[in-house]
Amino acid sequence: MVTDLDQLQSDLLGQIDAAATPEAIEAVRVAALGKSGSVTGLLKTLGAMSPEERQTTGPRIHGLREAVTAALTARKAALERAALDARLASETLDMTLPADVPPTGTIHPVSQVMDELAEIFADLGFAVATGPEIEDDWYNFTALNIPETHPARAMHDTFYLEEPRAAGGRQSPPSDGDGFADAAVRAERMVLRTHTSPVQIRAMQAAGGQQPVRIIAPGRTYRSDSDATHTPMFHQVEGLVIDKGITLGHLKWTLETFLKAFFERDDIVLRLRPSYFPFTEPSAEVDIGYSIVGGKRVIGGSGGGNGGGWMEVLGSGMVHRKVIAAGGYDPDEWQGFAFGCGIDRLAMLKYGMDDLRAFFDGDIRWLKHYGFSALDVPTLSGGVGA
């Protein structure tokens, strides 16, 4: 028995040492330690042995099992190490190659333009202000000198909420015979704001009528309209400066500086056309010149020359005395200018889009084409000129 055990151990260890693959190692393990394996068979004979035989032969059989198990484990580890070394020797990784970028979302053009606007106007000393999208009639219309008979108040232009509420919780200007005080205490109809101009009134009120104001107010607005250039919900940005000694020249310089930085061109030419807005006086539409290059319209150039022309981009003007008063300021002491434009339209002009409705369709193909990678968005790091 002893000689047979020694021979079996020698044979099994030799087979293990000769195994060149994980599959060969597994075959030896099954042949030795499987249900019908040679070592397993020896272990089963222990029950039929006498106590004396079991005492002398049992440790030898158990020793055989332990030796075979240890040899199998060591050989398997050696084969795995050899396979890994061979793979490392045959495979190389060029660390200078660009990494694979996993699929990611994109930044919507509206969000991108909002960031650009905030960056430009921050360089000019403007803060970003926000306000509620559900406004009352006073903030949305009356305080901005929009009379009851103005077409913008018509049901077909404005989204009105069904339930009126009692006005309250706001700072009401003193009555000067123009109906502000009466409007402040009567029941107000709530609307989805038709512009971001109500933020101007709230910003002036927050300043207490004694501090200069310099803000932009980007945000969502709502009007009952829908076609290729209009949607029921769209985005606007308002700008407001209230201070002492403000003139139309300050407005023109600010707009010119902004548009040059936004379109990243130094040849931007502005044209201010007299216009009418209830909340500014005097008021002006702002046009920028464009040129025709390769049959396409390109922002920049003298406007009107070489086949070019003028394109309206925003409205502006000096803040109306009644609006200054509604914000809690003395219009005889404080002056200011305001301007506003559509953020969606600015995105269309700068990035070459032709249908405003696509901004809100949620088409993943459109978003992949016009969206901006979060890791590679255009920036205006150069700032604005002094």
C-alpha cells in the first residue's frame, strides 16, 4: 500500500507539472480529486479498514490529497501568470493617443447663449437678476406704462390665469394721477409674463430707490404665438441701468460693445431707428449691418453696401419717467436705459439655425447637431474691450 501511494503521488505530481494549459490542469484535478478520482477512491476505503490500518494508512492518504491539491493550485497560478506575462508582452498601449470619450449629453444652444450673455455683461459690471414667471397685471403691464387698452393685454396675445388675486406684498409707488396707486390695490389678474421686463421693476424696488442698478434679466417668457420665428414659450434677456447722469450715449456704447463681443467681430456697425415702446422714451430699434459672402448673409460689415443690409436684433431706449417712478425712484434725479432681445433669436443668428420651433421639439438628432459638448463649449474668454 505504501509503495502504491508513493507511486500514485509521483504520477499525479508529474502529470500536474506537465500540464501546459488550464484545461489540462482541470483534467488532472478531476482524475485525482473528482467523484471517481483515484485519490477520492482511496479516501473511501478508509471506512473499511481496521483501526490499526486506518491509523497507519490514513495519514498517508490524506497527505497525498494535500500534496496533489497544493500542486494543482501552484501550477494553475503559474499558468495564469505566464498567460498574463505573454499578454503584456504582446499588447501595448500608446498613452499619447486620445482617450475614448463615452457618449455624453450636449448643452442646448439657449443655455450656451445665456452663459455667453452672463459672461459678457459681467465684464461690463452687470449682475444677473431673476423674477417669477407668473406675474400679476401690475408688474407685467401697469408698472411698465402699458395702458389698459394696449394690444399686448389682449387675450389673443397674453396667457391669463383663470383666478384673480388681491394685490399685495409689493411696494406701491405714490399716486401721481396715472393710475399706479389704484392698480396697486385692486384685484389683479395673474399672467404668464410676456417679457422679462417685470424684473426691472423688482430690481429697482429691491434697491430701495436710492442705489444705482445695473442688471441683465434672462429668462423664459410666454406669448400666444407660433410659427417659424415665434413660439408660445421663448427666452428673452433684458438689460437695465439706473443711475444719475445716464445718457443715450451710454446705451449705444453698451450695445455696441455687447454685440461686438457676442458675435466676436470688430466690424459690427449699429443703426438706431426711432421707435415706440411704452416703457422707454425715447425708444430705438437696434439694427446691425450684414454682408453677403458666398451667397450667405454674414453678420458684420457696413450695412447696405456690397449687397448687404440691416437686420433688427433688439429694442432699446431711455427708461420712461413713469417706469422709474414705479420702481420707487425720483425720475427728476435718476435716469437710465433699458434694452431687450430674444435669446433664441441671438442663437439662431450666431449659430446658423433657421426654425425657432426646433429649439423646443426635443429631437435628439437636432440636439446632437447644434448642441455643445460640455468639455468643448465656445467661450468668450477674451472678454470685452475696454
